[in-house]
Amino acid sequence: MTLFSSLKGAAVATALLSSAAFAGEITINSDHSDPAPKQAMEELIADFQKAHPDVQVKWNNFDHEGYKSAIRNFLTADAPDVVAWYAGNRMEPFVKANLFEDVTDVWSANGLNDHLKSASPSMTIDGKKWGVPYTYYQWGIYYRKDIFEQQGITPPKTWAELLAASEKLKAAGITPFTIGTKALWPTGGWFDYLDLRVNGYEFHMELTSGKVPYTDPRVKAVFEKWGELVKAGYFIENHAAIDWQDAIPQMVQGKAAMYLMGNFAVATMKDGGLKEDQIGFLQFPEITPGLPMSEEAPTDTFHVPAGAKNKDDAKKFLAFVASPAAQAKMNATLGQLPVNNQAEKPKDVYLEAGFTMLSNAHALAQFYDRDSQAEMAKAGMEGFQEFMVKPDNLERILARLEKVRARAYK
């Protein structure tokens, strides 16, 4: 018999108790306060307890902002046994501060090096694994299939093909790309993909962790490619005045043909009146020939704190959440993608395309404002937006970003 109880306040706590005899207890802290994530966690914990009836689970569920503020405090003071967090550079400070446990043994014992292959680089620091990923979603270029067909355009696979398609669309009176940069973060998707395609994942992670100057010629090369689109007028005008949702009517009305965005935008496109057979999805094209194709896929994770009291049972939970069945069920509820490449494929056509693309990716970037330090992320995206409006300011923008980097990563 399972009992759910809710506690009000900054932390919305849910405890699951069973009348069975327990050999151990684990406490999980997470920020699954929205309805779908909350349901997914309730189901996951119930399923875990069925598989491990000797383990009692106590779950403390926080709101997102409260959790970001609280995590460092509880990791250093009274650590739970499992915490939810994020991959890549968002994970790194806790690893470097010796606050997360090495869980390489969980990966080795459960075949996760193969099954979670695409996320492996973003979970690895110093050759060790520091958590398990359980959900992500793809970014890519969503496009008007009907407009492409009318204009005789094949979905581009290379930069040259993307430029040719853009030129053809512009000549037909259709702006190639819609975007809304008022909230700044959509510019991060463009910078990330261009850097991943020009310089590769390893360089991108060095840059976003503060180890490469923004004045480096390789960074300038990213903006040179971006400038080929900006200076040709391939983005909608006045994008700095609108949010990401406000950019979608341009696509719905056929005034723009493409949108680089996360998969969450599809629902808004459909709400705006586009039918599924009008919306296509394509992988961001290759720029540097032969460079392994890495993708933008914000990844949510679970970790065992170094100060956990019951690490053995916490590792059982990580192994369970990494399994194909658990990931398929969770992500069906979340409307996102299982990271385990053995999990059942989602039924949604866009998620299915994303599942195939991400399962075969060389590596996964998290997103500029997750991978970069907070002050750097803010300054960086302000610079990206300025570049999209005034590309001739590039030298000043890069010099400014370099000053921020030198200060932020001391």
C-alpha cells in the first residue's frame, strides 16, 4: 500500500511509504513540480519500489527556482541519496567540489556505455561517470515542407545547400528563417549549432567552460558563418522585439520557411494552424566536412551526492532509471525522448526523428545558458543578439565578451 502526502511551501514534498519490511531507505530531491514531470516521478518511484520492495523512498519535490538555490546547500549540509540535475558543464562544478559520487560502476554493470552512448561525453569528467541521464529533447531546423516542395528545395544537408535554399526562398519573397530574440536565449541555439558544426563538440565545451578566449580566431570563424545569413537578410526583421512564440506566425503564414528551435515549438506551430504534413524536421547541416555531428539536446540527470547515507540503494535507483523500460515510460509521460537507445521509440513523428538523430550523435551539448557560467551566458547571448542586429559590431562584441570571460571564470 502506498501513501502520497504533499507539503506546501518552497519545497513541495511527496513521500512514498510502504508497509513492507525495508532493508534501506533513500531520499530523492528533485524539481519535478510541473504536472507531467510530477506524474512521471510518481510513476517512476512506484515502479522502482515494486522492483525493490526492500527499499523505502522519500521524495522531496521542489519548484524549479527554489531548487537551483537549495541544491548546493543540501549537498554540503544534509545530503539526500539521489538528486536531479543536468549534464555537462552544469554538472562539473559539483564534481570539482567533490559533491557528486563517481558512478562509473553503475554504467559498467548495466551496459550503459553502449545504451547511453550519445550522452556519455556529457556525463564524463576525468574519465569517470558522475550520474545517469534520463530524458532529453532535440533541437533542429523545423521547416515548411509544402513551401520547400513548391520552391523545388530539397532539405539541405550541407552549409552550401542551406545557403542555396535560403537564396531561393528570399528570391521568392519568403524570409528563410524566423526567430524571436527578445528573451535572448534563442540566439544561444544558433551560436551552439554553428560552433558545433564549425569547430566541433570538444572545442565548444572548452569554450563554454571558459578555457578559450572569445577573441580566438576559431570563435570569429563561427560568427563569419552566422554573418553569411545575417548580412544576406535571411532572418526576419525586428526579431529583437519579439519572443520565440511570436516568431511562429511568420512560419504559419508562409512569410518565413524555417525555424531553428527545440521540439517544444511543434505544439505551438500546430496550435497556430499548421498541419503535421506541413512541418518537416531536419538536422542542422554540416559545415566543416567530416567533423563528427554533435547535437543540441538539453539533458536531465540523476546523481548520487558524495554525502549520501545509502549509496548502495541510491545506485540501484540510478540503474533502474537508466533502464529502457523506465525511460520509455517516463518519457511517454514527459513528451520527451528516452536517452537509452534500447528504449521503445516514441510514436510522435518529430520525437521519432529526434530519437534517431540523438541516438547516433557524436556527443550532446546542453545549451549555451546551461553549458556556460551564468554571467558569461547572459553577456554572451546579449552579444549574439547585438550581432544579429548589427553584424559590423563583431570586433567590439568579441572584445567585450572576452572581458566577461576573464572575470567570470577566475
